[in-house]
Amino acid sequence: MMAVFSMQCLVLRNLAEAFKFPRPLIKILKQICFLFVFLNIECWALNTASASFFEKRAEGWHWYEDALKANKVEEERGQKLNQPSHSLSANPTQVIEDQRKKLEQKLHAAIIEPTQENLIAYILAQRALMDQSQRFSEAWKRVVMMTPSLDETLIHPVDQNARHVYYDEQHKDLQQRIKKLAQEYGLFFFFRKNCPYCHGFAPIVRRFSEKYGWSVLAISLDEGTLPEFPHVKRDNGIATRLQIAHVPALIALHPRTGKLIPLAYGMVSESEIEERADIITKIIPFRAQTEDFKR
């Protein structure tokens, strides 16, 4: 536009010299040229702004555009920083270790210098790792759903109603195994008359033995009796052979093989006796006794 104005001034000067215009008239003509150029510039600016606005379509209010652009730039930079620099053939363990180190470095930088740039870098790196963990979790669930043999909830359900059924079945199975154990093993109850825990444990032993049809032989270490077990046997050295150092004690003993199962030392509940019978018969091998025992 300035070039146009200069060209017009030159033409006007030539005309003034040719026709010998008075000086005031030349000054007025220059002002008219300048006004004409100014109006052209304003029209050009308005046309450009209008075209730009309509090209952007409806974007609502634009007063926050700068902040959105700044955030977008920061996110793009964070994505570039978090892009894996390793190849597909890299060691997965080393890749995870590198990710952890980079995240720690960004965290330490944000702690030492909590600038906006450092905080944004750490937040974006943490978000990238969380997204990676989320993808792993979703892939895990898909694989488990497509491969029922890998679904642990089919064996140990987590649904509340299913858990009731599971525990009922487990308890039935336990009761069957304890009843089978009662057919092969005898139950020995060691006690002392002056032991308050023995008096408290005796009713529990009585209920447990009657529930599973288990015959009980009560052995007194001080020749005393208990109301639940009026007919007792005096200790003839069996407590020493079985290494019974604490009372009350409840021991399951196989009469022919001499194998024993320590069900309880001290006063415990009936459910604890059942749980111990379950655990010990599954995990701990029976201790074989070398010497014969006669009931």
C-alpha cells in the first residue's frame, strides 16, 4: 500500500509541474491521496479478518484460545518426551527399568525445582505409565475371559453368593475327610485335673468327637478326672513317648502304624480343630512312631 501511495505522489508531482498547480492545491491533493490509501488499507484488513473468522467456523468465545494452545503444546512436548526410545528387540526388563529411572528423574527435578515445566513433564510421564498399566490390565482381563482355565475366580469365587456355595462345599469335603480320618485314627486327650484350660477344653473335645463319631481316650497326667470324661486312663509313659509337654493336648494316633497328627495344643475352638486337621493332613507329613502302641 505504501508503494501505491508513493506512486500516486509521483504522478501528482508530474501533473503539478506540467499544469503548474498552485502549492495549496498540491497539498490538498496529497491529503486526498493519503486518505484514499488509508481507506484501502482498512478495507483490506477487514476483509482478511472476516475471512479468517468464518474459516474457523463457530468456536465460541476466543479469550481462552491462548491458554488452550499453550496446554496443547505442552502435551505434545510431553508425548514426545515419553515416546519410547527403545527398539522392539530391546530387553523388556531394561525397558521397564529405563521408564522407572526417567520417571524418578522427572519427579526429583519437580521436587527440587517445582517449576511449571518440571511439574508438567512429571505429570505427563506418570500419566503415560498409568495408561500403559491400564492397557496391560485390560489385556489381562481379555485373555482371562477368553481362556477360562486361567480364571482363578472359577476355583476361588469372589462373588458373595458364590462364596457361600464355595465355603459350604469346602466344609462338606472337610467333614468327609475328618470322618474318614476318625475311622482310621484314635483320638487321645491329655489333661490334668488342676488345669483350668483342660476343664474348658473338655466340652469342646466331647462335641468334636460326637460330631465325627470319633472315639476318645482321655489320659490323665495327674490321675484326676473331668466331668465330660469320668472314665480316664492313667498315664503309663505314653505322654513321654509322644513328647506331650503341654496340656490340654489332642492327638490323633494310628494304632497300627504309630503315625500321629497333633490336632491341638492348648485350648482352641471346634472350628480351629477342624482347620488344623485340614491343614496338617494336606501339608505336614505324619510323624512315624517306631515303637508299637497298644490301646
